[in-house]
Amino acid sequence: MSDAAQPTAAEVRAAAEAVKTALDRHLAAVERRSGEDDPAVYEAFNELAAAAEVYDELLYDRYDEVTPFEIPGADDSLPPYTGPEEPNAVSVLIRRDYAVAEPQRLLAQAQRIEAADDEGTEGAGTVHGALGILFGEFEPDEIASRHKEFGLEEGDSTLWVLAADEPAEPGEWLEAPFDQADPQRVVCRFDVSAVFDEDDEDDEDDEDDEEDLAAELDELDDQEDVEDAEDVDDVDDLEPLDADRR
């Protein structure tokens, strides 16, 4: 970067003041939060992250220095909420992923449903047909709670609650139900992923390793104490030298 393009010291100072202001606003929002998913806290968090990122960039460009903060990128979080403050309607978007871990179990369950159906549905002989029967018979929440019975293995899942100005007209969005999922209207979001479990397992493994190391060190100390005691016993067992041998 050329000297002409470098930010001025005043710009860096202004960016630092913006971080301080955003930090105060974030703390105030947290102190006034109305619930676990208060949109005001979320908005203040994003403003703080954006201000910190600007300061970090200007500081580096001007002084070739960095901050000790990890600034979350745009891909790691939703954009600031721009929906109505008092939504008149909400849309709930849910995605759940499954792996067909046991096809034979899935087929068997579909065949039972098919056998009990007076209309005699067909399709239980193939995996895709069995899936159609399964999801046609049970609610998604019931499948989620009983997935192992149906030969399925849970993957990642996410739930988005989007604010709307007015309820949609019947049949309005059925042809493209997910095209209007505006991230800026997300009131709250809940994600479930094996990635989070792996992080927890890694932390537990680290703790276990530390405990194992501490146990090994304690064992070594105990062994050294025993050896020292045996050395003392050996010394006590020594007979005094005869006068002729002194």
C-alpha cells in the first residue's frame, strides 16, 4: 500500500473511538436484554464486530500492527436485523439432514405402514419410495425423535424464525418456499451440528490427557519415594566395619 493510500492517524483514532462506543452500546444492550435471543443484543454484537474489524484494518494499514481480537466475518454470522420491530407474522424454516444408515430397517418400517394402509399404497420396495411413505405417515418432529427406529442417522439441522409484515396469502409461496428466506429478517436461529459435539469432545480429551499426565507424575513421585525408602533401609541394614578393616 502506498503512503498516499494509508489512513491518517486521525482516522485510526476515530476508528478506535468507534470501537469504544460500540462496546458501550453492546454492554448496555446485554444489561437490558429481554431474553436469550434479544435482537437488540444481536444487533449491538454485529455493530461491535464491524467497528472492531474497521479498526483492525486501519491499525494495520497505518502502523503495521494488529489487535488481539478475532473478528467474526460476514460468513460466520447473519447480517443485522432489518425486519419490523413488531412482526405481524413469522415464517419458520427448518432443515434436518439424515443419512440412510440402515436401508433394510427403513424398508421394513415402510412395509409395515403399507400393510396397515387400507388403500394399499405402493413403493415400500425402494428406499426413495419408503422415505415417501415414512414422511407421509409421520410428522417431521416424530421422525426426528424416532429416527433410529426408521434406520436414519441424524446430521446437521437448523431452524430459522423470520419476521413478516403480514401473513402470506394461501398458496402464495408454495412453488418456491425457500426463495424468500431473507437473512436480515431472521429473528432467531438455532443450529445443531456434530461439529459442536466434536469441539466438546476435544475439550474433554484435553482434560483427560491432563488428568492422565498428572496421575502418571504422581505415580512416578510415589515410585521415587518408595525407592528412596528402600535405599534408607539398605543403609540401615549395613553392618559396621570391623576395627581390623577400618
